[in-house]
Amino acid sequence: MVTRRLAQALEVTTDELLGLNGTKKNGGNGNKLSLRLLRRSKKVEELPSSQQKTLLKTIDIFLKATEK
């Protein structure tokens, strides 16, 4: 019961939560975040708005630099 509720809160399947389907590389599902990224995004959402904006700008700059 707890596992199912936790999976729903994290918007993942119970298999993904338990690591049963290879979530290291998105489990073959390109539309789902890995649990590691999902956990971090939840923490980012808890930050004050100004810190969120700063962090997202930093990520955007990094991603743009890797496109070249």
C-alpha cells in the first residue's frame, strides 16, 4: 500500500520505484524521468522561486553549451 502511494506521488510505476525495470537509463521509456532526476526535481520545487530560477538558468546554460 505504501509503495503504491509513493509511486503515485512520484508519478512512477511501482516497478520503477523498486528498480525492477532498469530505471538507470529510463527503463527504455524516454518519456519518464529517472528516479534520480525525479527526486532532484522534487527538491528543486521546494526551493524559493528566486533560487529555482537561478538553478534553471544554470541548467539551461549548461545544456546549451553541450549542444555545440
